[in-house]
Amino acid sequence: MRFFLSAIAALASFCASPALAANATIEKAIDGFVRPAYADLHTAAAKETGDMQALCAEPSPENLAAVQKNFVALVSAWSQVEIIRFGPVTEENRQDRILFWPDRKSIGLKQVQAALADKDPTASDPARLAGKSVAMQGLGALEFVLFGTGSETLKAPGDPYRCSYGLAIAQNLEEMAKTISEAWQDPSGIARTWANPGPDNALYRTDDEALTELFDVFVHGLEMVRDVRLNGFLGQTPDDDRPKQAIFWRSGATVISLGENLAGMKALFEASGLADLLPSDSGWIADSIGFEFNTAQTMIGHEPVPITEILASDHRGGLPAFRLITSHLSELFGVNLSAALGLSAGFSSLDGD
């Protein structure tokens, strides 16, 4: 009897291991977060295209305001799913074509300004724009068109080129979002590959490899938010701040983007049920992760505000505290959760930034 009970206990422990539970966890991540998030991105991109078409057909302050408002919504949708840095978004340079950032030498800005100054016909044609520099066809380029120097000309009839170029960018973004979303919906595509590791699988040969892909979303996503995005403009003291190095500073969507990056991680963590893989004595890790994610959402605002105003406000808009929370989360994922699940982070594409 003791042998039988010991065997049952061993079997239960084996069945509860991360390796055997990986498939279900990955499937929940795909159905509960990845597919809906990319569908939301496609919806927001399509809305921006429709609004741009209306603005180009009838320039007005009201139509420009509608386009600008939905641009922020598009940034929000992208920022949630931006943390998924593998799969279809990495094909055909889509990741950089959607968002080329950081642009440390202002290469993209110069190319966009040149297209506007020269009224480059190839940039206002979606098909030809797709083959041009990645910096000319994404959210950064569209932000300059809508919020940068000269954007006030979109309020009234006159020179239609700026709006035509903006429309081409929006159409490009919509097409990429549609393609990525459809690829994840394909039952024989990336979703099947990720959720079914095995010796014949070219990407994921073991359950641990598939689970590590999910784990890396959090580890490298937190690195991106803190080390690349926040530290790119937020100094250790107010005198060290560089607001014009902040992502989406022209549209006032900086903190929205940062907040939605973490909101996406929180949604993915909850949808995947990754916490269910933890041993019973490690439940505190999931509780702590949830607490930190919730706290992060209270640290910063959720409306577009110029980053200069935020940095000049009390406690610099909660950004230093927000940065500290990302460090806490990095430790919880990279040290505590990884040890409890027997996982380690893989290579980060951010390492070369």
C-alpha cells in the first residue's frame, strides 16, 4: 500500500510539472491574449485608416482631432501586444516597420521630413511605401505627420500631400496588423507550432522551450520598458531628464505606451495561467506579481499628456516609482518564478540595442 501511495504521489507530482502543463498554458496564452490582442490592433489600425480617409476627403479641425485621438488608441493597442516579439510580427521586418524606435540618430525623422518637403510620390503610395525604409512607414512616421511641425495644415484644404502620406502609412499599418492577426488565427500556423513542441518541431523541440518563449515575454518585456523606454529619457534626477528622447512625446502618448506595455504583460500572465504551474509553497510569487502589476497601473496616467508636463509635476508623474516596480517585477520573474519553474531566460533581441 505504501508503495502504491508513493507511486500515486510521484505520478501526481510528475503530471503537475511545468513540462507536461506547457501545452495547456501556451494554448491559454494564445486564445486568451495573443489572438484577441492582435485582433484589437487590427481593429484600431482599420479605424485609423477610415479616419484618415475622412480627413483627406474633408480637412477640418474636427476630423484632425478624430484622427489624433484614434492614433493614441492605436498606440495603446500596439503597446499591449508589442511584448510579443516573436512569430509573424518578426517576418518581413514588420516589427520595425510598425515601430522604428529608438531612432538615436534621427534617421527616420529626417526621411519623413524629406518625404514631406519633396512630396515624394512613392511615400504616398501604400504599395511602394511598404518597400521603403522601415522608419518611414510606422507609428513614429504617422505621429510626426499628425503631431509634428506643419501638422496644423491638415485642418484646412490646401496641399493634400501630407494627408495622403499619412493615409498610406495608416493603410500599411492596417495591412500588417491584418496579416499578423490572420497568421495567429491560422490553426496550422504559429499557434499550432508553439503549442505543440516535439522532436519534429523546427522551433520548439521540448515543452520547456515552448514555455521559455512565454517566460521570455515578461523578462525581456520588462527590460524593454525599463532599460530602453524609461531610462532613455528618465534621469536619476529631474535635471537629467530628456523629454524629447521619450517615445511618442509629440502625441503625449508616452505614459500610455508604457502603461499598456505592462497592462499587456498583466493580461498575458493572467490569461496563460502561468501561476497555476507553481508549486503550492510558491503561490506568493504569483500574488506578488499581481500586486506589482496592479500598483503599476496606479502610478501613471491614462490620458495623453505632454511628457514635459508630467516630468514637471509632483513626483514626476510617478515615473520613478513606476521604474522601481519594473525592477521588482524583473526580480519576481527572472529570479523567483524562473527558479520555481526551473526555467531560464533566452536570448534577448534587446541585447544589441
